[in-house]
Amino acid sequence: MAEGRITAVPYAFDNSTAEKKGAFRAFTVPLPAQDLKSQSETSSMMYRPQENKRKRLVVWGLRYAFTVILVGLILAIPLLLFRRDTAPDDDSLKDKNTKNLVFYLFAWFETTWLCSCVVDMIVMAIPYVFRFAAGYINPAYKRYWRVLRAIRKPVTVFAAIIIAQCALEVFITTNDSLAVYYGLDVNQVNWDDILGYILFQCIFAGALYLIEKVLMLYITIHYHYRSDQKRNTRSKELHAALTTLYEASIYSYPLGSPSFIVEDTLISNPGSDIIQRVSQGKEARQFLGRLGFGSGKTARFFGNMRTDPESHWFTAGTPYAIIERALADPKSAAALATRIWKSLVEEGQDALRKEDIVEAFGPYRREEALATFKTIDENESNDIRLDEMVWTVVEAGRVRRDIYRQMADVNHCLNTFEWVMLTLITVAMTFFILTQFIDQIKQIQTTLGTVFVGLGFAAGRTVNKFLQGSILVFFEHPFDVGDRVQVYNMGATNSVSVIVKSQSLLYTVFQRVDNMQTLQMMNMRLAEKRIENVTRSGVNKESRSVYVDIDTTFVEIMALRAELEAFLKANPRDYLPALGLNVKNIHELEKMELGVAWTHKSNWENEPLRVKRSTRFMCALIAAVRKLNIKKPAQHLLGHTEKPVWQVQIASEEAKMAQVEKEKSLDADAARNQQEKWVAEEAAREKFTKVPVQEKKMLSTGIELEGFITEGVIGMRAKSGGDRGMGYYP
């Protein structure tokens, strides 16, 4: 058999389907002899079979059974030693009673342990039975099986407390074979009464704990489904598309190829702050754990910050893991975009088209290729330049980091809220138990109640902050971390544009867009503001008012409309073709107010991009007004009906100079100079309105974007039928 590189790709066209089913097929790709050694090392790192899920389940079951049996045997040892039939006849009644007490105590422990384990196994089985039954009854309810799985622990604890209470009554309190009150006063409160009362109170505590867990689960699910699902879905789709494109790229140009040595180096170096992002990934996993997603599902839900050795998708060296690490840093993300673009664009071309991806994927994956191109073509321009590709990938990494930060902040808020509730439950139950058995507390119970009421008034403002902050964060949920929002006072028209940096139950930290200063605001105050979420608003429309002379003709207005529409059609990557131009008002019959409205291709989340696009359109508007010679209000020429007579007195020398200037204006050199001025003006306007793709500090190689990205960069993929063949990967 010929030697080659073994790789794996999904059977299905949809990456998400293959990801869920884990369906892969292996094939051999012939390699040159000099690349066999390096490619064998790469392939061993790139492909690792997924562990058998059934095998892991069996191992877990054996470990669970071993724990149950081991603890049961340990508790059964005293039962064997203190059986009633093994007690000597010459023992005194007190010794026999002591042995019987030890026997029934451990019988109580054994019964509680075994019954609790049985209840735990039943509770573990219920979600899977529900999922199986829902598949036949109503598949729409099938997704709720994770909710039942998430409340396993509180249900088991609550059931174990009830079992312990019932077993205590059977084996200790009402057991006629055990003289519990031997030698004691019957009317006195004894140890079994205290234990029974504590267990009775623990039943209420367990019920409150179960209710608290169900409430936290509801809040978590409600928050998750109230979050920006469009952003989350877009992030997952783009991640899957980049993974597929990267697989095609490394098939045509393997890792370490001389043509992409710089890009591969930058992709493998995610940056110095990766430790902080790993910590955020841990909290993201905790947040998903609240929803019932295990470690294996976490990677396929939002992604994860750290490679999970039990997951094929996060094995070190797989395309999924490489894309995940590259998106964590803007430099690596830009290098990833450059590698994918240059390896898929045909030789001599300067834009990536859908035909390039179709040809690179092969004839049997045409639908997948078209879907992948549609995912990365955000502007719907049917061709993607390198600067647009870099912007798309870098922005995808920023959004993904914002999602991780949001999940970490929400997990912190949920932990704080849960610990506050658990503390209140614990303090209340402890107080009720102590007041039952400690006389000193009974005596001062009224005084303590008065003190608590006073503290309630003193801490009422803090409690109000906590409750309003919880409602804002968990239920109203007006924004996520990374969103750009406009904050208004109620009834006001002026706003402050900010970006959400972090969030907690009591306050939210913003960064102002105008001066980049950090702004912290209490959630209680924030709940009283009017908030407009720019990030969730989709495309944004901008409008301006232009005041022109009342004598401006409708022909000139229509000519202005035609000029602006031509500008929008000439820049389809930045603007939608729709233009709004109307007469908004007439002021004192001296000036008309024209309203001009245009729509950006994206929203205003990226402030530098918004400013440049707005400036570019305004400069085009200025150029059109100058070209059509539209007059400003009340700019009447001499001889107009508003200025029928005028008189000017000038000296003879000044009149001669005016005559000389008039003659110069007719000179050919003056006309050429005027033309050169217009050319320079257009060049300056083009440079001034150039739309940047990304800030220079976030570039892949540190070279300025305008000099590195847009000038002279072409594709490297061989043309169909060339010397190197098609080169697609099946």
C-alpha cells in the first residue's frame, strides 16, 4: 500500500450534524517521500479516535456500584457484630440495651444509605426515560430532559432526609425491642427527640433547598434564552465554517509550508493573556453545567477555552482546537484569515468567490461550499477581499471572547445570588433549631426579633439594590458583555454611548465611546434609564438635515438624489442601496430643510468603522452639492429680485487690478491649475474617507493594514487543469 497522510472529514455536508453524530471517514492522501516523516507527526496530532462512550459509561457504573457496596459493607460490620442472637446470656440488661442500640443505629444508617442510593439511581434514570418517552409522545418536549438531570442532587438530598426521618421512627423511636428510655425520665427531652426534631427541620430545609435549586435553574434557563441567540448562533456557524475552510487550506498547503510559515507561526502563538482566558473558560463551563450540559456537550454548545482530553474536537492539533485558539487573539485571527484566503483564492485573483470554495471542496460538496461561503460573506457582495476576510475573522474572535466573558460574569452573578439564598436558608433553619433547645435564646427571642426588624430598615437600601440588580441582570437583561448601548435619562434626547465591559448583581462597568473612560453605574440607577442596544439592532440608519435656498429647483433636488444613489451603488460593501431624500420643512420661505437618510451595511458597534463610513457619505454629499452648485439659504446673487439695485465705489487702481484678474482667469494655465486643484481635492477626499477594516494595533503582522492588506495581495491556489491539478480535498 502506498504511504500517505491519514485524515478525517465528516460524511455529511453539515458540520453540526457530523459533530453531533461523530461520523467520520478516513482516507489516504499520497505524499512526497521527503514529507512523510513530518506529515506522519502532524497526522498523529491531528486525528485521535473518539473514546467509546459506552465504555466510559460502564466504567462509571462500576465505580458507582463499588462505592455503594463498599459503604454498605462498612455499615454492615456492626450489624454482624451486635446481632441479638450473638449476645451472651450473662450480660446485664444495660449491656444488652447498649448492644441493641448500636445494632439499630447502624441498621438505621444502613437503611438510609441503601434507600438513598436506590432513590439516586431512580432520579438518574428519570431524565433518560423522559427523553425516550418524549421521542414518541411529543418530540418538542424532549429537550427538557436536561432540566430533570440538573435537579438530581437536590431531589436526592431531600429524599434522603425524609428516608432518614422515617427510618429513625421505625428503628429507634417506636421500636419496642429497644428500651430507649431505660433509666431516664419519660417526660424529659432525650437525644432521639432532639435528633427527630433536627431531622424534621432538615426536611423543611431540604424542601427549601430543592425550591432554591429549581428557582436557580429557571433563572439560568430564562437568562440563557433571553440572551442574544442571534449572536451565539452566528458565532457557532462562523466557527464551523472557518474549521472547514482551514481543513481545506492545510490539505492544499500542509502545516509548515514555506508559503505560510509566518501565518502558521502566528496562528500557533495565541498571546500572553491565554491564562486569563482559560480561567474564563472554566467559569463558562460552570455556567453551562447549570443548564445540564456535561463536559462533552460544552465543546459543541458554545466552545471551550481549554482543550478537553476526552473530546475529539478539542484534541490538541485538531482544526477545531486550532481555530478556537486562533480566535482567542486578534493577531492569530488575522493570520488565520490570511492563510485561508490566500490558499483558496485562485492564482492572479484578488477576491475570494464562491466558485473558488466550490472548486476547492470538490464536486461532491457543492452545497456545503455554498453554505460556507454564505456564512463568511457578511456583506453579501459575492466576493471577499482580504481586508474583509481579516475583519470578519477578527470580529468573530472578539464576539466569541465577549460571549465567554458574559458567561463568566453571569456565572459569578448566579453564584452570588445562590450563596445569598443558601445563607438565608441556613441561618433561618439554625435559628429555629436553637430556639427549640436553648432556653436563653427563647428568653431573648422577642428582643432579637426587634433587632432584626431594625436591621431590616437599616439595610433596606442595600436589599433594594440587590433585588433590583437581580431583576435587571436575570430578567430584564437589556444588554450583554461587549454590547454597545445608548443610555438616556427618562424623557431626555441626549445620550451617552458606552460599551459593556463587565457585569455583576450590584453594578455594571462600561467604557465610554467618546473619551474611552471607564464608567461604573449601580444597577438600581441603571434600571431607571432608557437603554437602546445598538449591537442587537442589526443594520442602523443615519440621517442628516441639509438647508438649501428656497429657490433650489426640483430638478436640482432630483439630480442630487441621483448623485447620492450612484454613490451608494458604487459602494455596496459599506451601504445599502436604499436612499431617503425628502423635504422635511420650509423655514420662513427662505430656506428648505432636506432630509437625507442612508443605511450602513452593519450596525454602529464598531465606532471607527461607523465614523469613517459616515464621513465618507458626508464628503460625497458635499461633493454633490458643489458639483450641482446648490446655493445655501439667502445666498442671492446681485441683480436678484431680493437685491435689484446695488452700488459699489472702488478706486481706479482697484478697478484695473480687477480687470487684470479677470483676464488671468481666462488664461489656459489658470484653467489647468483649477483642474489640478479639483483632482487634488478628489484624491484628498478619497484618502480622507477610506474605510478602515481594523485598528492598526490589532493587525496580524504589525504592518499597517492599508499597506499590507490591500496592495498587491493575490491568491495562490492553482487553477483547474493546471500543472498541479485541481487540488481539492474530498
